[in-house]
Amino acid sequence: MAEIYKKATSNLRLLEKLELILPGYRGYKEKELRRETDRLIRDYLISKIQPAYRDFKNAMKAIALSGDQTLATEYNEVQAIFDRVISKLKTMSYGYTGFFDLVKVEEQQLDKMIEFDWNLVSTAERIQEKARNVAKSDPGKLREALDDLKNELLSLEDTLINRENIIKGVGEK
């Protein structure tokens, strides 16, 4: 995680570097950089998940042609999970809290958010691969490919829920 944050801070302009030196403003600026780093990682995750979703949608024609109603139901379930995951990625908290909010998001929690999100990159890549497998599967292997994708998406969704709980202060620290 430290590598990602260091890379983000190495790309700062002169004014931003000066802001990191100013007493009283430094902590604010460091938090802001952490939030921005986390947002960039999540944008990258979305850029991986959305093409996977398009690949997945290409399988609908093969499922419709198969005439298998249970397969179509399974496809719809996976599509609903995909929609939820994409929505969560787009709307997850950036770690902002109001001055009077009960739960405060500190630097350690922001670092944990960045680490969480960075570790999801490999999960997003696996989802991309599994979505391609669904799109390219033979009708006989389609159910297995859908199950693999569904399990990966459910795992990602659980991780995103856990992340939100940590930020709210109700999960593991």
C-alpha cells in the first residue's frame, strides 16, 4: 500500500508539495491524497469490471438459444450481482466524515481502504477472465462458467461490504 501512496505523492506539483510542509494543513492534505489515491484505484477497478460485464452480456444470446429456463434464471442472478457490485464500486465511501459525525475516518482507516481496494485489482482481473469464459463457453459448459463467475462476484461483494463496515467502525480493524 505504501508504494501506491508514494507514487501518488511523487506526482505532486510544487504548490501541493508546499501544502504538505505547512503546519496545520499537512494532515488535511495527506488525508486528501489518500482519498484521491483510493478513488483512482476504484476508478481502475470499474474500468476492469465494466468490460467484463459487457463480455458477460454477450452470453445472453447463447442462453436464449439453449431454451434452458434454469440457465436463464442463473444468468439473471449473476447479472443482478454484477449490477450490485458495479453500483457499490461507484458509490463506495471515500472516507469523508462530517465534523460532528460520531465515526471519524482516520489515516489508518484510509490506508486500510487503499489496501483493500488495491487488493481487489486481482479479483477484478479474475472476474474479467471468468466473464470472457462465460461468453465463449459451449452450451454444455455454460452453467459451470456462470457458477464460477457468480462465486467470484459474490466474493467481491462480500469484500466490499466488509470494507464499508470497517469504515463505519463496525467491522474488523
